[in-house]
Amino acid sequence: VVILVDASSSMLARTYVNVVRYRAMPDARKRKAPKWRQVVAAVDWLTTQIPPKSKFQVLAFNVKAWPVVPGSNGRWLDGSDAQALTDVVVNLRRTVPTDGTSLENAFTLMNSLSPAPDNVFIITDGLPTQGATPPAIRKTIDGDGRLRLFERALGKYPDRVPANVILMPMEGDPAAPGAFWTLARRTNGSF
């Protein structure tokens, strides 16, 4: 089981105006943002559902991707490892959502796991804002561009692996629900 957690700055609030407000606040206040706390609570609940005999990994992502449990890059954690399960939640509570969103980098890091996952949970609030690398010139992106980045990221998603999507609320991204619903449906996941 892989849980991909969007830790971009949009995970601070439900509206762009409030995201901008939170970005100007101290890190301690950002970690207490209601939307981010809801994300951490969702991960906390998901990790309590991991069967003890299974393997899991929790990866956070914004413009880059990283394992939430330090030192676990490229390897599976045991579902019976209570300390690893606790570390996931503790480390997410310490995480400060920042920067943009690269779903492509999240999928690339996920693909470093061997064997490949057989179940993926994606917690995000919208389509990606960048690809594998930051844009060279343009610093903004429109909805069509975000949809193209999403489609490009899907090229790195493993075949026949259910994608279960928890789409957090965010204004101004009307294509996101349909895109993620299609991904979940195409992979026999849930939305």
C-alpha cells in the first residue's frame, strides 16, 4: 500500500486567497491550518487500516517527493511496525505545506519501490502545477496546462494498480474531480 500525500501550499486552505494568507504566516501556524490537519487525520486513519501482514510506504510530495519516514526511501515498511506507523503521523504533523505540485515526481518516487505497489491512495486537492522540473520561463499555469501535466504524470503511473483518490476541497480547479475520478475508475480504484 502506498499513500501519496500532497504537501504543496494549496493544502493550507480551501481558497486561493486564504492559501496566500497562510503562506505569509509562521510555519507553526501553517502546520495548524484546518485543511492540513484534515489531511494528516486522513493519513492517520488510513494507516490504522493497514493490515499488519502487509507492506506500506507513505510519500509526501510538492515540487519534489520524499518518504515521510526518513531513511525509508526505496523500501517498504512493515504494517506491523508500530513505530513506523507512528512516525508517519508525527512527521506529517511537522511538515509545512509549501511550493507547487508535481504528481509526476510522486509517481516516479513510488516507482522506485520493488515490488510495485498493489494499492495506491492519493490525497490531493487538485491537478499538478508543474512537471518533473520547474518551468523555465512561465511561473503561472492555466487549467488546460494543469490537465496536460496530469496526463503526462499518468504516463508514469503503474499499470493495473488501483488508484484511490481523496480529493480535498479547493476552489478554481474544475477539471480536477473529473480527471481524478477517471483515474480511479480506469484503475478500479475509488474516488
